[in-house]
Amino acid sequence: MSRRLEGRKALITGAATGMGRATAELFSRHGAEVIAFGLGSEALDGAAKASGNVAVHGDLPAQTMSRAPSTPAAGVSTSSSTPPG
């Protein structure tokens, strides 16, 4: 198997089970240093240990996830325009 992610770091959310765990395992097999992030559980610790990764337990409050930025990113226009024609 290729090690195309060798020397790279990846933060994988939801890494305890399902697609998050599969992604963490795949990235690890391809050489990435993976930080497995998820809700605190033994499943997260087990997933990280199984693939030689680091587990970080945490959660983000709902208001953090839905809060719009107070200012637009540099170079991003907030005005809408109508295409010509």
C-alpha cells in the first residue's frame, strides 16, 4: 500500500465509530499522523489504539457550530450580484 499521506497530520472527527473510524484507520494506513476526535468514550480510545493514533475527547456546543462569522473572510464579497444578460 502506498504511504501517500506520510508526514501529514489529520484531525478526524467522529472517529470512534462508523465512517469517522474507517477514515482514521485509512489515513493511518497511508502514513498520516491521526488525531481521533470525538465524544469521550472507550470506543474512541479503542479506535485510536487499534490504529496507533491519538484520541482527543471533546464536544463543541451547538451555538458554536451554528454561529455565523461576525465579519466576512478577506476577499469574500457579501453582496449579491445578478449576472449580465
